Amino acid sequence: MKKKVIIIVLLLIVVGIVYFVGSGFKEQKSVALRDFTVSEDGNEITMRVELNSSIGHVRSFKDKGGAEK
């Protein structure tokens, strides 16, 4: 009986770890541009973003094109 409880607890821990690590690779759609700067030569843009949710962070940016509406 004790062995079954330990196995169930370990499985729950593994599932929890996989969920939290795996969710870090999802595309975050609740991001807002807070500020940006353009270098003097115009070759580099630095963007400061913030998340509208309490979980996650921004690792990279993907330019999907499009025009301002």
C-alpha cells in the first residue's frame, strides 16, 4: 500500500514538472509593448514589453509582418 502511494505521488510530481516546463514554450499572446528605442544608425530596435498575465516571460520576438491599421 505504501509503495503505491509513493508511486502515485511521484507520478503527480513528474506530471506537474512536465506541465510547468512545457508551458514555458507556448506562444504568449498577452504581451504589450511598453517602450522602444531605435539605435542612432537605425539598425537595431530595443523593445521593452510587459505581460498582461501573471505567468510567463518573453524570450524572443517573431515578426509576422503586417501594417499598422
